[in-house]
Amino acid sequence: MAAFAPPPGTADIFPAESGSWRFLENTAAKVFSAYGYGELRTPIFEYTEVFQRGLGGETEVVQKEMYTFEDRGGRSLTLRPEGTAGVMRALTNTDVANGTEQRVFYYGPMFRGERPSAGRRRQFHQIGVENVGRCAALIDAECIAMLHNFLISAGITGAVFTINTRGVAADRAPAEAVLREYFSKHINEMCPDCRTRLERNIWRILDCKQECCQPIIDSAPSYLDSFSEESKAYFEEVKAALTRLNVPFKVSSRLVRGLDYYVHTVFEVTHDALGEQIAIAGGGRYELFLPGEKRPLPGVGFATGVERLLMVREALNAPVPDAAKADCYLIGLGAAARMENLILADTLRKAGKNIALELEERSFKAQMRAANRSQAAYTLIRGESEMEQHIAIVKKMDDGSQCEVADKDLEKYLLEHI
């Protein structure tokens, strides 16, 4: 390990990579804004209670994965493991509780203390949206369609959308009874985690990835038959809308998502570039109880992992956004030339040009190498001779052609050509 490597499960993002990150963030902002969403930025840590109440105290995230610590006043704080609970906490400070719809998107780092794997770090990054305050099947469908639009706009084709319904709170008990009756007969053949889930969170059995559990889960009876007619009709409306919106999808009763707050529609997006079991996005409709609230707030949203999106883009050979290139590189030989170049660079930068220049005493050969590395389209050269003649040499780098430009015309010439 290098002496100053970042902690396990984290990574430095250098300029050569950050252009791709910025591309995804800018694409998200453009697409989501077209649907009426505005950006919300929340703290990266919250009171622990926000996640315990929001995600459910029995979820694996809360039980095993959160980074929790005490501040100097003895209050329990947690680095955010996901974005929804913090967003909902923030929106309780608006008039959303009165039924006013709030549409927001966010991006930033999340933290989970789990084993690092492909596309998942202990500090990972998500882009997400939340539509809070209203509950309607067409809102769910629009949210899924927006995610589809974002992925296409980000150059990610071939993603597989899987959807399901969790029904409403009243559907939960009869559905769990169906599942418990079946799985209790086979639980001794299943993995240790599923044995725990049978009592603590039986829904999590359905998305277990252990090989020994797969045949048993595949043979499980459908719990959807126990749902109310209202819940079934809601899901049918979501499916009909997605079909009309030309969003391809498949239905899987095994998709339940891992958090307690989900109701009605849940969805997940995978891509075979990362393997069938690895999700690149997921979300659904939820009801969230937060501190001080007597009624749950309804919402629908999703989050997508930035690291995994970048992996898919790379696998698809999607165009990589160019790193910022210099429009012109200014070479100065001698103190007077470097000073004039510094002043010229300031003027050109204020006019919106990307300018690189050498501000130390270096040889002409070394400065030309730096100009080539910058991939600048033009290079300006000033030495003692040029300073005496009040000119500069402007060289076009792709064909090597060059010309002399008088100092008094230099700014205008460069603004017109670079």
C-alpha cells in the first residue's frame, strides 16, 4: 500500500476522471430540471434517529452498515448511508406536510461500512431524485420514465428495468403470513442470514443472492394475490403508463427492495455490462415517518450509483468527455515576457478563454513540451527579440504554421482565432 493511499473503500478522483463525473452530474441536472425538479443539498451527516426512523431499525443498513458517532454534546450522529431520509427531513421544514408537491434532485457522497466491491465503495456517490407530498400511480410512472431518459441521455443503453409492487401497509400482514408459512417449512435449508430474516424482515429473503436459497425462493407462492384490489389497480395503472411512455420493463415478484418504507411501486435497473445481479439504480414509492411528524410523508424517488454508471459507460465505450484543454499556451522567455503574458492571460480568461502559461524561468524546449502536453490549439511565443519589436509569434499547433502579430493587435487576433 502506498504511504498516503486513501482509506480502504475510498478513492481519489483526479482531473482526468472528474470530467466524466461532471458530465453525469450536468446531464442529471439538465434532464431532471426539464421535469420540474430543483437541486437540494443536505448535510452529509444527520441525527442517527433520522435514519433509524426513516429506513427502519431492523434493516441491514441500520443494523450493520452505518457510520455512527457522538458529537461533543453526546448526540448520536450518522454519516448518511443514503439520500432519501435526509431529503425528507429537510422537506419537513417546508409546506410539504400540507400536500404541496416538492420535486428535488441531489448528488453527493454516501457512506456504508460494508465490504468494498465492484462499483461499491465505503464512500460512494449517488445521483437521486425525490418527489414528495403527493401519491399517484402516474407520478410513479413519470419518475421511472425520467430515470430511463437520464440513462439514455448519459449514453447508457441496454439497461433492464424491473418493477414490482409492495402494496400498502394494510397489505403487509397478509402477505407476510403467506411468505412465513412457506419459508418456515424450508428455513433449515437456507443460509444463516435468511434464518434471521424470517423473524426480523421476511421480505429480505426474496432478494437473497445465496445459491442454496435460490430454488426455494423461486418456488415461493405469490404474495400479490393477498393484496387489496386497490393496490392491484394502482400497479396496473403504473404498468399501463410505462407502456404508453415506451419504457421497457419486466415484472418480478422477487423485487422488494431492502428498506421498510416502501409501498406500492418499487423498481430496480440492472445492466449486463456489470453482471445480472448488480443494480445501477433503484427506488420506488415510500411513506416516511420522521421526528416530529404524526403522519407519514408520501414520496417516490430513486438513486443511481455514480461509480457503477461510469463502469457501464466504459463497458459500452461511451464517449469520454474531454478534459479541459487550453485554447492557447503562452510561452515567455525572460522576466518581461512572462509579465506581459500574465497580463494577457488575465484579459483572455476574463473573455472566457482557457489559457495556460509558463510563469517560471524555463528553457524554450521545456516550455514547448508543456505546450504540447496541454493540447492547446495555439501557442504564443515571446522572447527578448519579440519584446524589442513589440510583437509575438502565434503558432497553430496542428499544422505548425505561424505568424507575427503586433502587440497592439494581439488581443483582438487571439479572441478571433483561438
